Amino acid sequence: MRRNSDNEDDCTLVMALISNFSVLSFCRVGDDKWTNVEHCLNHLQDVIRYNGQIYAVDYEGITVIYDFTGDKKMRQIANAPKARGDEHRYLVESTQGDLLQVVRLFDYGREGICRSNDFKVYKLEAVDEPVEPVEGRPYYRILNKRVIIRDKFKFKWVEMESLGDQAMFKEELDCM
């Protein structure tokens, strides 16, 4: 990922999800090693650069922004779309520039083989009135700690009925 700024040299940043806990790590050109993002969500499933910021989603659909230039903190941006069971989540930028959360629902057949059986697609939309965190879940979990959510959200995930004239391609670990 490249960042251009009048005050700073260009830099390239590579992001990766590492380990069984899917820890978000990064490496910049010139670094000798990978750096783990502190206070990261548990079990991240995807990460994307969108509108100049890093977005990540965990297995429950909790989506956060991580700012590498400011206070270097993570903040949740919206309530998670409703979970429906065994699923995997992906973040995708649509051809119209919208941030989408794709949820691949799956089950295990008699042979124990994982098979996709449905998809849900949600679009991140700004709201006029800030939204309260979901009752009973006013926190997200980061490596053995709960982070209390005190702020209302300025965005919400809205389920899409159709992709319109867009197409989406999905493979096991990626979606575009």
C-alpha cells in the first residue's frame, strides 16, 4: 500500500493476518521484521485499505479502522451485521467505491467437507443520527481483554438485495 503526502516520503506498507488468532501485522520498506498491531481484535478474517485507511473485520463481523498515522488506535465503526452460524467474512471495495462486507455461510456435509451454501452482502452507509452499540454487546474483545464501546456509531451495515451490474469473485481466502 502506498501513501503520498507533501510532508513525508512515500512509504509502502504490507499488511498480513498471522497465526491462529489472525493477528494483524505490518511491515514497511526498510523494516527488519514484522510488527504486530497492539490491541488488535481476536480472530480477524480480512483486512483492506479503503479510502486511505486500514479496515479489518473479525469472525463476528465487528469492523474496525486502524490509523497508522495518528493515535495508532483501533476504533469500531458500526454494529456488526447479524451472525447466522458458520461463516467467513470479507471486506471488499465495490466498483462504485462502497465498502462491502461479504459473509460466506457454509456447512459441513456428511463427509465433513466444508461447503458454501449462501452469501450475504452488506454495504457500509453513513447515518443521519448516530447509532447506539447493540444492547448486550457494548464491547469487542482484543486478546483476552474487553474494550468497552462508549461512542455511538456514524455508520451501519445495510444488507444488499442485489449487486446490480457488479460481479463478485470469491475464493477460499479472498473476495473481489
